[in-house]
Amino acid sequence: MDTRSTLKPTLEDYILEMETRPPDSGQVNEKDVWAQLHQKEADLLLAAELGKALLEKNEELTKQHEKLVDDYSTKVEHHNYRDLNYS
């Protein structure tokens, strides 16, 4: 995540964090179990944050889409009304 600001992390920040994390080696020893558990918990939190960010982005895009549809419908209605009055 972007540590340069205290703003809410963006979807891109979450994706970057996931992509830059070192891969799991697949080898398990007793000392690594706690580290793996900690990593799994961090992964779960990151997945939850990513899911929330995706939902928020979806809501934002849905609102934008609804506004565009409404604006377009209004323009079409005005255009049709104008054409009827000039016919």
C-alpha cells in the first residue's frame, strides 16, 4: 500500500501489495508454521480489504452508469419532444 499518504488505499494499492509479496516456498518446518499462519491471516485480511474495495468501486461505477443512462434518456426525451413540436 502507498505509505506516502494517509489516504484510504486504492484498489491498485491492494493489487500491488499482493503482486509484490514473495511467493510461498511450499516447504514446511516447525519454525515456519507460525510465520505461515501469520501470512495466511494477513492474506485473509488483504482479501477482505480487496473485496471491500471492489464492492466500493462497483457501487461507484453503478452510480456513474445510472447517471449516464438518466442523462441520455433525458436528452432523447427532449430531442423527441422538440421533433414532435417542429413537425
